[in-house]
Amino acid sequence: MYYLTGTSVVRIDQQDLGLLVTARTVHADRVIQCYVRGDLAAWQCPQEGTVSFVLQEGRAEDPILLLAVDPADARRSYWAEVMEQAGPLRRIRVRTLRRMSYAPGDRWRVYLGPAGGGEADELVCELPFYEGGRRCGGWGFVWGEGGWGHGGHDAAGWGNNWGHEWGFNADELEWTSQPLARGTYPVKVTVADACGNESAPWEGLAAVSTPPRPAAALAVQSYDKTTGRLVLSFKPSQDVG
């Protein structure tokens, strides 16, 4: 058995060795499979709700799918079943700059609603801005207010934060959805502090556009030998109205 929901790609980084795919999952007792271009490329057990796959043959444009499966099915490919059920798929990607105005303990939350829905009511990603308080200071932290900040060598400031305005090394939080069917999805992003208080949300709609699914159930309705008239029937594509 496979589970299409509950596992979310956090980010996909391109490296010299290929792609590094990092994801979070709620399926602690299952195995997470990683499919690349339709092939079952790797699988692993999540550690503290996280999995990371190094795809040496991966490219940025490759379709990637993550599935949670029962441990006994770790080597079984479900790609054909998923594609038959879902049809053509695309992803939604959400990014937020890790600005110095966010404090240690602040958490980034992304909510997603169903296609055609009016509200993004499912929490699909929650990440700390500065995990363990790391990278929350640095050059430029209080520039203009009397000092240079805390001087952390790997902190916000030069590059990570100022780089957004200067065009280099801006640091971001990122969430990438599982493949989705065509439709318009409500999206909401908030920031929660250490006490759980949420900011006013940013809300929007993300349109997922895919090639239309083909017609199905082609059949011969009738054939008249005397006139040569052939009548066919088919089930129209759900995506062409």
C-alpha cells in the first residue's frame, strides 16, 4: 500500500553529484520511496521525520515523486498505479526570505487547500527560521542602529540577507508540494513565534496547469456495411470542457 499525502519536499538542491532532495514526513513507521523520471531510484526510513536522497543521475527538470509505503513494499514500484489514478501532475513551490527581522524560535508555516477550495486549511510544512538559534545574527544584524550585530561567521547579514537587495546569496526557506493534478489551489503562509502566536497571513492562489488527460473508453457503437458508416463512442477528457 502507498500513501501519497503526508510527505512534503522541503527543498531540492542542485550539487556537483546531482540533486539533493530533502523532505519531511508524518509517516514515521513507513519507508519513503523516491521516484525519478518514473523509476524507483531509492528508498529509506525517515529519521526524526526527515529523509534526504542524493540522486547522482538527477537533473533539475526531472519529475520527482515521493511515496510513503509499508516496509514490506519498499522495493515495489507504484509509479504506474499513481499515474493512472492521478493523471498528469505538477508541483507548487513556496519560498520566503530568511530575513533578520525574524527571531530565534519563529517558525514558518505553509498551508494548502484542495483544488477549487476557498481556504488553505491543511498545514503542509512547518520549519524554524533559525533552527537551534543558528544563523540568527551576523554582520549587518543591527547595522544602522549602532553596531554590527553578533558577528556569527555563518549568520544572516552579508550575503544571506543583504544579498536579497544586492543580488547574491539570499537565504530562503522553501517548500515544494507533492505532484498535484490540475486546478487552482489556495495557499497561505504565516509566521508563528515561540508561543504559537501567528502573524497575519499571506494568502494567494496557485494555478497548476497540466496537459489535458486523453479521452478514454474508445468503442465501436455501430458499423453499417452497406454505407460504410462507422460510429465510435468515447469518454471525453475530464480536462477539456
